[in-house]
Amino acid sequence: MDSPAEFKVEPGERGPAVALSGDWTANDLGAAPAALRRALARERPAVLDFTGVGRLDTAGAFAVIRAAGSGFDLAKVRARPETLRLIGIVAEAAKAGPPPPPAPSGFHELTIRIGKGVVNLALEGLDTMVFLGHLLVVLGRSLVNLLVNPRRIRWAAVVSQMERAGLDAIPIVAVTSFFIGAVIALLGINQLRQFGAEVFSVELIGIAVLREFGIVITAVLLAGRSASAFAAELGAMKMNQEIDAMQVMGVDPFEALVFPRFAALLVTIPLLTFVAVLAGLFGGLMVTWSVLGLGPAFFLQRMLDNVGVTHFWVGLSKAPVMAAVIAGVGCRQGMEVGVDVESLGRRVTAAVVHAIFAIIMIDAAFALVYMELDL
């Protein structure tokens, strides 16, 4: 026969003990849990005695645990082994938080992703402005040192980066530009042949290589080669806490790590652009010579007469801006690497993608500006 849930507080040697009796089940709890909560709020018992309980289910165990609140301790429970096991299982389940809400789907998920993307874009823009400001301060300080105390500039690091980013990149830049010039010549000859104007392919090669492809191919290759290298090198140093150690020693990482890479690209990209222009023109020359029979003298003379040097300076004027973007993007992504390898890979990939995207956008902006200037 069912008996209602009851309890009483009994004095003990180590403090009051709460002796529970009756059936602590879902059907027999009644007002006992609320009364127990009030009693436990007035004084903390030393022992919760379940030995007098007739029947106990999960609802009764949870009612006692919830009434005890944060003061519930399984070590202070006196009960039969089977009752103690049930109370322990319910106590563990009560500690677990509520189940996570279901993942959003459909249009709700789309709005969440768009919102996160906008917030992340704003944070990235803010971090970029902070990086740019710090870089400008270091550049100004280095310019002053160049005029006042040149020995303070880390010339060894600058020359080393110039060799790695410039000298070592000459073969790939020259070979790629050679084939780009050859492809432009082949396409130009095939299209102009319809109008009997194959000879104008020389002007097409000259304008395309001097004005656009020389600098763009060089910048894209260095974006994939140098920007990724900068991000990986600085990211590895960040993961190994070498940059933190430099800051502790009073060394500015921007002055010791970012500025040499920035200065190296600022010097080497114009030189590599000149190499790319020569290789591209040579590739176009070889195609026109072999397909049209136009010799080198004829090719160069038409270049001088009809193309001129203006297009070369237009293309070369983009080099410093491209160098600043490639070095800035690569170093900035490297400085943002976290402590895990996944962050390193993500930042290296972002360095290449962002640098190439910036190169295309800058080249388009230059094209519009020069178009308005009639150059």
C-alpha cells in the first residue's frame, strides 16, 4: 500500500540529519519536496538518510537533489546500495546541462551565416587598419634611421629576403612570362590574319606585355610564392612563441620581421617586372619570327616606332603598390596565426587568396585611372 513521502530533521553528533520515510515516487511526493526545500534552506544537514524510504524512483531522487541544491553531496547520503546507485545516476544526469538547441536550417541558417560573415569582415577590416598603422609607424622610423643612423636597419635580413624573393624567383618569372608572350603572339596572329593585319601582332604583344602581363604575372607569382612563405614563416614563429619572446626582450616584431620583407619586395618586384617584360617580349619575338618570318630587327623597330616606352613606365608604376600589398597581406596573415596547425594552414591559404584578389583589383583600378588620364 502506498504511503506518502515524509521526512523529519533529527539532531546528530556531526550536525542535523534528515531522515526520509514513506514512498518517494512520482505519485506520492505531494508537498514533501517543497517542505524539504524550505527545511534545507534553513540549515544544511550532515546526512540525508534514505534507509527509511519504502520505494524510490527517479522523480523522488530528483526532487531530493533539487531541494538540496548546490549543497547536495553523494558522500553525505546514507542509503541501501541499490538506492545509492539510483541517486548517483540521477545526480549525474542533473549535473548535465540542457540539450543544445537544434541547429538552424534553411533561411534561418543563411541569415546566421551572412551575419557572421559581416561581423568577421568588419573585424578583419579593423585588424587590417591596426596592422597598417603599426607598419606605417615602422616605415617612418626606418626612413628616419636610413637618413640618420643607417646601421640600425637590419640590412642582413633585407638582403636575405631580397635573394629569396627576388633572385630565386627569376627562373619561374622568366619562364612563365616567356610562354605568356608566346601565347599572346599566337592568339594575335590567328585573329589578325582574318583581316590581313598579322604585322600588327607586334604592337599587340608590346602593349599587352609592357602594360599589363609583365607586372600582373610577376605579382601573381610572388603572391603565391612570397606571400605564402611570409605567412608560413611568421605563423610558425607565432606558434612557437618566438614573436612573444621578441616582444618580452623589447624587440619590435614589425621592425625585425615585417620591415625586411616589405623592403625586399619593394626593391625586387620592379626588377622582376623588368625581367618578365624582357622574357615576354622574347617569347612574342620567337613566335612572330617563326610564324610570320619577322626578324628581331623588324620586331624591335616596330616596338620603338609604334609602342614606345610609355607603356613600360605605366606597367612599372604598379610595381611598388603590388609589392606593398603582397608583403602586407603575407605578413599580416602570418601575425594572425593562432597556436594550432589548422590556423596556420588557414592563414597561409588566406594570404595567397587575398593577395591575388588585391592584385586584380589594383590592376583594374590602375587601368581606370590611366584611361581617364589618357595614358
